[in-house]
Amino acid sequence: MHQRRTATRIVLAGLALPLLCAATAQSRAQTAPPDSPAATAKSSRVDAVPVDPGTSDPDHISIDVRVTDKLGHPISGLKPEDFTLLDSKQPGKILELREVDASSSMADPVQVVIVIDTLNAEIDTIAREREQLDEFLKQNGGHLTHPTSLAMFTDKGLKLGDISTVDGALLEASLADPNSELHFIGKGAHYWETPARLQWSIDQLGALAAFEAKQPGRKIALILGPGWPMLPFISVDVTDKQRRWAFNYIIGLNNSLREAHLALYVVNPFTLGRIDPFYYENYLKGIANVNQATFPDLSLQVLAAHSGGLVEITGLDILGELNTANRDANPYYSLTFEASPGTVTNEYHDIHLAVDKPGAKVRTSAGYYANVQYILPAKRN
């Protein structure tokens, strides 16, 4: 059995990040949004700005929580009194806590989407990912644990398969079919300019979040690839315009992923001799204001950690890390708490959640932004 998805094809022009109206780049020749790292300094275009500053419910924050013991086994049977919640270091009020086992017929199933990032990986890496993805889809007689769909980040925009299914053979066939939207024929990361890849990648991630927000239950995205460029050296000389651009996207993506109940899992097929795969850890602190915003704060790894997901450095064992991430999807807790009233616009709230059990490890959303009002470009004289 399988469920039909809402659309058989979604390209970036048709589904932008819900809180951001930034322009879309769909070919190498198109111009990036004015404040972006790919934009020219003398652009005369009117800066694109977000139009919806609200959240789904600004008074209540709902998060998915994964609690495990020191061996990684899920801890069940927890009650609200077992949790300590701090919202920006202040005690938070838990309004509702539900333990969810998505394998039960009474709960919405966890939805898994496996994303092949063809924008940011070389051809040989993509080929290795495809081989081990085929193995993942064939194991256990082709029966998948959770309803699973496929997607791709491409130079033409986000592409989504049209089914969510536990039948691995159906997904494998969609990858092999030359007429399928998911049949890959691409150029690899080396072909595209580095700043443009950052722009295109986060726009397609936003499109994925917008689509998954319409699906019920918890979702996890297993993204195969090293992630997009972090541009740390450009960030040294970042302009005020570029900081505004980065901060707007940081706010939009963090809030959108949380509201979509979408956690990101980075399956990075790292090989020695490339950039330090742990460099992102320098940017895990939440961004409280526009003056702190830099391009590395938008890296896939940072966004994954902030979404409550995982960053997995796989080496050659892509199959093993796909299985690890897949097991992490269920069970979980759904927790709703009362949001703290913000005193300023774009106020960042750090979420700290602890469980009063020996060795318990808690993973959830890192924070949220309240009183969102995206920063407009400065007026030109």
C-alpha cells in the first residue's frame, strides 16, 4: 500500500519558503536575491522581503522530543513532571505531553523523506549514495519501517516523488525509471558557483518544509550529501545587507522547520582530505540579532542540529547511517508549552529541555523566534 503525495513535481518557483518571498534561482544565469552572497553589489532590484511575520500559534509552541538512554534506546512512560523546561533560562509551563508510537494504528505515522542532494555533491559521491540507497530500499525484503518518499535538490529546483510508501521496490523503480522526475542526470557540485549553491539549496529546503508542513505527524528528512557551502571566509567581510538576508533566512527556516514538525538528518559521505566535517560546531549557538548573523549559521549541519535531528559523518557506510537515522524516527514525545511573551521583535528563545532520569539524553528543537518582523532593506537615498 502507498499514499499518494500532493504533487508529482515541485520545482522551486511553485513552492517557496512560506515565510520568505526571496527570489528563486533556477538556472546558472539567473540573478540571486540582492542581499544574498551571490548578488552583485550594485543590484538595482527592489529587495524581496517576507510578507507573513506570524507563526502558526504564537502563544503555544509545539515540539517533537526524542528521549534516549546512554545506549541510545528510547525511554518510554515519561510524565510532564519528569521534564524540566527552560525558555531562555526561565521556567516554562508545559501544557501538554503525549508519548507517540507511530507504529500504533491510533497515531499518524512518521513520514520519512530521503533527499538526494545533487547540487552539493560530486558525481562519484552521488553514484555511491545511489548504490547504498538501493541497498536500503531492498533490505528486509523491500519492506520499509515507515512510509517513505524520495526527493532531490537539483539545479532545476526541488523535485518530489509522487508516493509515500513502505514498499521499497516502488521507490527503487522510481529512481531507475528514465521518465521519472527522480531519474538523475546532472553536472555535480563542481559545475556551479559556490555562493549560488548556498542560495539555491536553502530555497529548496524551504520549499521542502512548506510541503511537509501540509502532511500530518512527525517528519524526518534524511539528506544525502555534504551540505551546501558554509562560506566562512566571505562571512569575515559580510555587509549589513548580507547580514539582513542571512538573519531573515535563519528566522524563517528555524521557525518553519519546527512548525512543520520536520527534523533534518545529514548523512554526509565524508572522505579524508576535504573540509573539516565538524567545522559547523563553531556555529551552534542561537542567533539573537542581525549583527550576529553569518552564512555558516545557515549551513545544513547547523539547521539539522537546531531542528532536533542529527549530523552523521558516514565515511563509506551510507547504508548504516540511513538505518541509524531511520530508527531514530520513532517513538517520540509531542510537547506543547506556553510561549514566553517577547519584549522585542525577532526575539530568540533558547529551549532547554532535561529529563530527570539517569543517563537520559534529550534532543528537540533548539529554539524559536517570537514577535517575528523581518528586517526590511534600508531605504535608498
